[in-house]
Amino acid sequence: MPLAHSGEPPHDGGMETRVAKLEEHVGNIRVDVAHVRARVDAIETHMATKADVTTAESRIIRWLVSAAIAMAGLVLAAAKFIH
């Protein structure tokens, strides 16, 4: 749809050229956004869920408690051998 040419901004003679350039850039932006979406989707497949984090936290806590009990047992065994 051609714009009215009053000769004054924003409807001066170069308006159609500027709009055409903007439309071209919008097309490029859409392609870029599609690439970004694809990359984000690929990254999301490798992200941990809340359940994954909770499970890992529970395992770490159990390992630390087990290690502390084992260390206490070793210390008590060493104390028996020393005395």
C-alpha cells in the first residue's frame, strides 16, 4: 500500500525505502529467533529438574553422614589400638 507523499516526515519520499528495509530486517530477526529457540530447546534437555537436584542433594547428604560415621569408627578403632 503506497504511502501519501506530503514531503514532510514521516511521510517524506524515503519512507517506503525505510519500511522495506525494516521488513527485511524483521525477516532476519525471525530467522535468528528461530535459531535461538532451537539452541535453548537443546540446552533445556540437559538441564536438571527440581526432582533431580533434590535426589542429588539427598545422595550427597547420605554420603557425608556415612563418611562421618566411618571416620568416627576409624578413630575409635585407632584409639583402642593405641591404648
